Amino acid sequence: MPSSPMIRNLLDDDLQMMLQINEQGLPGTGRVNLAEMAKLLSMSQLSLGWFDNDILCGFVICLSPNVEYGSLNYAWFNERYQEFVYVDRVAVANSYRSRGIGSELYASVFEFASTQNLPVTAEVSLNPPNPGSDRFHQRHGFVELTTVDYGDKAVTMYIRPIKDSDD
């Protein structure tokens, strides 16, 4: 009997599928190899996959502050915030896009962040542009902080503030 779609914590056994989905999201997701993906998974604060009949269709990897990670974008948030949930990458397989999977994954991230009373941070590529991801993040309550230009690439820094209890 087929299982229904579910979100669960990612495991090392999921790495190959994660890498394939990540490649489909380029350049927005940022290229990594299998060893780098495994390291990201091992250092993650929260890593969730959306599965349909045991097939990984999308995933999100989040980091806590002060992890040994070489990302300039992550470092930007570390320099300015003491506490946050950093979305390093969210990716959905091409054949599963526009089905709400990214929104469901983010709902789980927001629930986790809410229990910890933490804002959620992320960046979106500005050069090369990723207008779909900008719209996605704005639709999910992220606000633009600034843009950062690294010369060969540029990003928009976003934060989803802690929600007041009366919201």
C-alpha cells in the first residue's frame, strides 16, 4: 500500500537524492559535492525532507549561529545576529515544483523557529537573479534587510522576524 506524503528528518541515506535535487536548483541553491552535502547535513540544526512514497521530492537545511561554515552569506548573519535559524538551502525537484512542497517545508521551519523564539534568515541570489525565490520568501513573511554585492555575485538578505504572540 503506498504511503502518503510526509516530512521527516533527513538521513545520510538521503544524501544522493539531496544532491540530485540540489543540482536541479542551480544556480539558486549553490553547487556542492557529496562530501560537502554530507558535512552540511551533519552540522545542520534542522534538516527536513518532503517524501512521497519514500522518494525525496524536496528538502531544507538550516544552521544555527556560530557553526564552522565557510559561506559568506552565513557569516554576514553571524556578524549581525546572535540567534537565528539560517536557511542554507531549500530545494524542490523539478517534477514536484508548484505543488506547495517548499511552503510545507518552510511551515515546519517556522514551527521549529517559533518554539525556539528565533527569527529565520535566508538569502536569495540577486546576480544571477532569482525572482521566483524572492516572491516565495516575501510571500512567507520574509522582509528584505539589504543587498550584498560580492563582485561575481550578489544576494538579497532576508529575515522573517519573530512573530508576536498576538499575531
